[in-house]
Amino acid sequence: MRKSLSILGLVIFGSLFSQNIAFDKLYSNSDPAHYYLGHYPVTSSDGLDINWYGGIKLQTSAGVGIQLLNNGNVGVGTTDPSSKLTVYESGPVGSNNFELRTNHLRNSDRYFMKNIVFGTGTEDLTFSLRHDGQMFVGGNVGIKTDPHPDIAFKVNGRTQVITDIDSDTFYVGNTGSNIGSGSSLVFLRYGQYQPNNPGVLDVAGWPTSSAYELMFSLKANGKLFLGTSSNISCSDCNDYRLFVKNGIRTEKIKVDIASANGWADYVFKKDYKLNSLEYVEKHIEEKGHLPNIPSAKDVVENGINLGEMNAKLLEKIEELTLYVIKLNKDFKKLEEENKKLRNNGALNQ
């Protein structure tokens, strides 16, 4: 008898689920078009079809689990989802809002998620996250700022790039073939005047195994320091843009002279006052250097201006030339006088 009743129950239950069951059979509701429990066909089986016009809520004693609103929005942990999927988590520190897991090894052919515009899987992929951790973004990205239509990656905030791989840490390249003259591979700037003169670009490291130092520093005021501190002190530092320690080796240096008056050709003008050799001799005896030439002490303390010093050295060369010309004239004059004296028999042959 018990076996017969069990068989009868299975027959009745099966007949009920062979068609949609209106919720008035279960919950006294008289709108079977919008409230029913039914099924839908899937390959080799059936799927459970629940239709409740106002929405569906699944929860436990811990609170809301899943909420489906009548507009199609789904909430996990919230009764008021504002998007197609809203996940809310209010647990303690260490809790996860959203977690994707797989038992597969890293695999570039498997995806955690994809976003495809107007497509079925291959047409217009805008975003994907793969099992191997690689991410594809098919549009411009903004971090803590709105994306810019002409900039692929825009960041508002401090950025660091750190690695321990045996390769370039940060690479910037441009594969274009006809870049405009106003463009730069890297463009650095402050948006406004910086009265405290911070750095624009600094490079530091270990040039030797025992010394960490600043090797390159470009400051906001346009001054560049190579191998020397940007805190260098000198009486005329404001007059220069480039400061280099340990020398410069190059094939060519050109020094522009501000005007013709900066060169030494004034020595050959008629009104130039050439010091007598007696004066030069006395100046050397008293001061130990030529007139209008800095002393060794001055050079050590203040350095030399290359263009100015070359002009001073040329001044001395041109003065020497004038001395030699005068000596040559005096020598010729003496020769003529000696010749006359010999012709008159005043000098022995």
C-alpha cells in the first residue's frame, strides 16, 4: 500500500511540473501570467523558471543574499541594486566584495571576464581579464581622473615603477616616421611658477660601489647639474645654466661673444695705450702675474670665463706682437745707424 502511494505521489508531482504552476496555487495570487513556477527546456534536461513580477529575494538568517528587482537589476548583499549587478559587502577587514577563482593553471586562453560591444564573442572586445593575469583594455584609461580622448593612459596622483628584472625598467618609444617638430618623446613641466625651485628630473644611483649620489638634476629654474649637488654656492651662480663636476670631454666647443667689444682687436687701434715693458716688468715683480690677467688665487676661487679668458690671452698675444714690431723697428734703425758709422770709418770692421 505504501509503495502504491509513493508511486502515485511521483505521478502527481511530475504532472504538476509538466506545466507552469500559477502562484495562486501556492500563494493565493490571481495573476498567473506574472506569478508562476515553471520550467524551460535545456539540452537533455529542464531548467527551473520562476516569475514573480515584483522581484525575487533569496536570503538566510544572516541577511539578504541575492535580490532580483523587477527592472532586472541584481544585487548581492543589497536589496537596492543600482546596476545590472551590484555587489555589497560590509564584513570585517579582509573580507572580499568580489572574488573570481579557478582551479586551472595560468592560461592565456581562458578568461575571467570579457566586455564585448554589439557582439557575440569576437566582434568588438573592449575589456578582458585572463587567467594568466593579463588584462586588455580597448579604450583610453583614466586613474583618479576622467579618461582623455587623445591620451591612452592618464593618471592623477603619484606613480612608481619598480622591478628587479634584468631589463629596462621603464621604456618610452615612438614608432612614428614623421613626427612634428613641436612634439617630444617625453614632455615634463610644472603647470605654474615654482618659487622654491623643486626638481623637474633627478637621476641618482651608485656610480661606485661605495658612493650613492645625485648624478643628474634638472631644476625648475632651468639649471642643470651633472655630478654635482644642486646646492652649489658661488657668487655668480645666477649667470649660468649648466654645472658639471669632473670635466667635459668633447670634440668641439663654440663660445659666442656678445659683441665686438668683447674681443681683443682693440689692442690694434691707434688710441690703445700699450704699457711699457718697464711697467710690465714692475707689475710682474710686485703681483706675480701679467696686467689684466687674474692671479692663480683668483682662478682657484672664482674659476674663469672661457670666452673672456681667451680674449685676455689674445690681448697679451696682440700686445706681444706690438712689442715685437717696435723691437723690429728699433733693430732696423740701429742697423741703419751702424751702417752709416761703418761707411764713415767710425766703426772698425
